[in-house]
Amino acid sequence: MSDTITYRVSGMSCGHCEKAISAEVGALPGVAEVSAAADTGLVTVVAETPLTDDAVRAAVDEAGYELLGRAEA
């Protein structure tokens, strides 16, 4: 069973930003898929195992951006 969570991220403005965030978040254990969209500021993560917001925040920080929190459904 997988979980899909969408986050709001500040600072994304181009394809390079999307790739940087996707690479860092995608390297987290259990992450199966990452989709980052600079035009909306949203990052959607599909995880096969439980994933903490703190782990995602650390990965986004490592990429040089700021995780603002979960996007409202």
C-alpha cells in the first residue's frame, strides 16, 4: 500500500529546481515517485513505506528550498 502526499514548497522557479527537489526527496527510503511542479509550487510524493514530514523537510532543505507544509486536499 502506498501513500500519496502533496507538499507546498517555496523557491521553485524552473525545471532545475524541480529536478533538484525530486532527486533529494526521491533518495529518501521508501519513496517510489516524486513530482515537483515549479509553476504551482507543489511537490507530490508517493511512498511505499511511512514517510515523515521532517524527512521530506530535510530533503527539500538539502536541495536549497523551503517546505511550507502539506497542501490542503
